[in-house]
Amino acid sequence: MMAGPGADIHAGGGPARHIPVLLDEVVAALAPGEGQTLVDGTFGAGGYTRALLAAGAQVVAIDRDPNAIAGGAELVEASGGRLKLIHGAFADLDTLAGNDLDGVVLDIGVSSMQIDEAERGFSFRADGPLDMRMSGRGLSAADVVNTFKAGDIARILGIYGEERQAGRIARMIERKREERPFTRTEQLAHAIEAVLGRNPKEKIDPATRTFQALRIYVNDELGQLVLGLQAAERALKPGGRLAVVTFHSLEDRIVKRFFAARSGKASGSRHQPAVTAEAARFEAISKAVEASAEEIARNPRSRSAKLRWAVRTDASAAANREELEAVRIAGLPVASEAEGA
């Protein structure tokens, strides 16, 4: 399963650690069966993949975290040849898995396993290196906070973390890194709390939005989501199904707008430019599906999850570069593709 922002970003381990979110709803949306080939673009601990295999489908599972790939070796062996596990990004799923797919599922965000491993640097509840890279390549969070201009750090925090105090935090980082570079998660979290204080009315830690923003930027999560949606559009056969689980408004807005545009409906907002209506490439079947009260009780990390899904038509795939440009911050490098400091 994946986890979103807010309280979820620093949740501990426990029994919810390997529970895939909205599993029954995802399986129902994909309707897997024997003879079908589906892609699990975010393998993680293999929750969705196991359910698809149990339904008789062939599965190509992708993950850019080498630890997830290593952890799935036993499942590959037990699958009787029906599971292919690939180290890579779901943004390249059409290249990695081929075309004429019957279904694709994408579970967006950082995995519970990554959060719970302090040495990955995603959480500030357990001290670890300020890293946050899912793939282990590219710029780390430490590279960003120690080398980027304060104005660029503020843009990252404001856009990807929706942090209202982005400027104050960025200026604090610029001052303090001259005395001592930021290398640990607790070091950054304590510095943020010192400058912002802790509002007793706020349920989340004052560092939460900063950590979310750095994680999204370092891993190009929104760019990867756009590329993954476009890759799925190219790879799915007519009648193939695309199911996407998101965990916060930035992700859900992208998916909602993508399905609206691809179903022939124009959509716009004050945050992003309007999309011109084109031929329908998907038939949008569902509005957002959320976790039930029962699931939230079993797995608190599901409380912010939303599932949207749609069915591919026979119209040719679109080519829309503007969708990618709209979710990346102009003038900044793609961190996952850059050389680390």
C-alpha cells in the first residue's frame, strides 16, 4: 500500500504495514481473469499483484525501489511463470510491459515500507539520513536543502507541500545550513518546529508539509504520475482498464483532470490551465471511490485514499506535453534525473 501526507507520512509500522488500500474496489474495477495481462505499476509489498494473480491473470509488476524488487523474488517463484517483476519506473510501463494490456493499476506515493525504514529518510519520527530517494539515484533531499537557492526551496515547499510558511522555512534553511549542513531528518524537523512553533489546533507535525514537498520533488512524483497515465493510455487495449489510487489532492487533481480530458470533457481550475476537449480515449466509469469506515478502522492509512478508474476506447493515444509541464516547477532540474551532490 501507499501512504499520503498529513499524519500518514510519519505513521509507525504495525499490522497495517502491508495492507493494500481499496483492494476489493481495485480488483472490481480491473475485473481480472484468466488469459489477461495486467500491470501493477507500483509493486511495493505485492498486495495488488497477489490479488490479480489469485484471479488467474498474468501480471507484470514494476517498482523503481530495488528493495521492493528483491522482496518480491519468492512471489515470482511461486507464481508459476505468471508474474514478471521489473525494476523500473511506471512512467515507462508501455516500454517495460508492452502493449495490448488488459489493465493497469497505479498506487501513487511513498510505500509504507519506505516510511517505516528510518534509513530511507522519508520520516521525521525516526531519525535517519535526509535522503527520500525511492530509486537511490538523483538528488537527495539533503542535496536540495543544502544547495538550492532559498527562493527555489520556497517554491518547492509552497507548490508541492502547499506550505503557507514556505518563505520563512526556506530562509531559515538558508541561514542554518551555513552553520551546519542538513544531513538528518530530525535535524530538519526540529529546525522547522523551532521557526514555526507547534499549533495545538494542528493535528499534523509542523514539518509534515515540508517533508511531503521534498519527497514529491526528489522523486518527481507528479511528473511520474503524468507520464504513467500517458504510458497506460498507450499500452492499454480497447476495453482495457486503468485504476489509480491517490492519497492527496495534488495527485487526485491530476488523475481527475486526465480522465476528464481523455473522456472528451474540458476541465480547468485556477491552479492549472484548461484542457481542450478531444476525442474520447477513456470512458470514465467512476467518480472517486473512498475507503469505507470499516477499512479505515482496520487500516488508518487508507483514510485519505481515492480510487478513480476508466475503460480505454479504441481512439489513438494523445500526445500532450503540456500535462507534464504543468506539474513540474519551471527552472528547476528533474531531481530524479540529476547528479547527486
